[in-house]
Amino acid sequence: MIYFIIPLLAAILLYFLVFKKDAPKRVADQPHWHKPLVKYVYFYEKLNDKEQKVFRQRMAAFLKETYIDAVGFELEELDQILVAASAVIPVFRFKEWTYNNLSGVIIYPENFNENLGYADHHADRMIAGLVGTGRFEKQMILSRTALYHGFKNNTDKLHTGIHEFVHLLDKTDGQTNGLPEAFLDKSYILPWMNLMHQEMEAINNDKSDIRSYAATNQAEFFAVTSEYFFSRPQLMKRKHPEIYKMLELCFNPQLKKTV
């Protein structure tokens, strides 16, 4: 029997020494990111020391597998930090996560139009971020100004980076429809739909503090309320307890074990 046990133990040891090091949590920490993260990222600031280290490692894993490029300006490390933080925030409570539906992020200096025009003479440059389709499939395009605004302003519940990464999560099941079926148990989907449409009606009647863009469709409702959830969690918990609870179940799988 011992002849079988020894090779088995050796195989297990080999797995942890060789293969396990490639898991996201084994990616090298970047402690020099701590200072800008504390300065700009409210979500990170509220984590304990151990969680902050994991957050930085998850960021490093994201940047290792996702290219980030800039159009019209020279990319800086802070640009990469804020994009990576936007990616990690919605999935931080997941055991591990890879955005398989994303290969790269392109940052424009300002908002842009449908043709990606961003210069001053483009009067219709109203887009702050988008998840690409067609020739831009698996790419995200962000306005640098909008990206930074989401981290500098903690009162307006607006966060373009989180918004676009939540669209990617929504798209995990193949459809961007505001129904996070990959993250919510089926029993919660119908109640979530009912909540969405009740609140969308309230928004349209100017009886909600959730911004009007959320009433555009279900996908935008999910993304906009997720911005609110991560930017102003206590305010949402007080003003929209049912929506807050649903989003908490969606973004923190550990809670499903206790509900």
C-alpha cells in the first residue's frame, strides 16, 4: 500500500508547488499600489490589511491577462490601477474570477461618440464607456475623464468603470439583459425582475434617487444600481433595502450559504 501512497503524496506536492502558483491569489503583490488605492478607491480603503493584499493580487492577475491601451495620450500607471480596481471591485467576493469575455481595455482621453470621435469638434461625444461588439468584441472602451471621476467623486453614485465591468458580468450567460442568472439563484430572478420594473417606473415618475439612465432598460438598471451599491452602499441600504439585498446576494456568493 505504501508504494501507492508515496507517489500520490508526491503528485499532490507537485501540484501545489508547480501548478497552484499560477492561480490568481499567487500572483505577486504590488505593495506600491497601496498609496494610490487608499487615495482613490473607497472600496479598497474599507478592507483590512489581508484583504487589501488580496485585492492588489487580483488586480495584478487582471493586468497580466488583459492589455490596456490609450488613444490620444500616454498611458500612466494610475490609469492601469484604476481600470484594474474597477474590474476587481464587483468580483472581489468571488473565490476567483477571470473575465473570459474581455481581452483588452482602450482608454480615450474624453467622452466619445458612436464613431469613437473624441475631439472638441465632435459635439455628440456623450459616451463615457462601452463594452464592444462586432469588431470591438471582447474589448472595453472607457473615457479617462469618466474613469477618474468615478473614483474622485464619492457622492454622485456614478462610476463608469464599475458600470462597464458589471455589463461584462451580465453578459456571462450570453445575454446582456440585466438578469444576472450566473450569480443569482433562479428563485431570485423573478423577484429581481419585479423590483427592477417597479423602480424603473418610480424613476420615470421622478420618485427615485437612482439616476434616470437606469430606466433605459434592464441591462442599464443592473449596471447603474451596481454603481450605487459599490459607491454609496449605506445610502442604498437605507433608501433601497430590497435592491441592496439582491445585489448583495449577487456580488457576495458567501451570503447564499446563510440565507
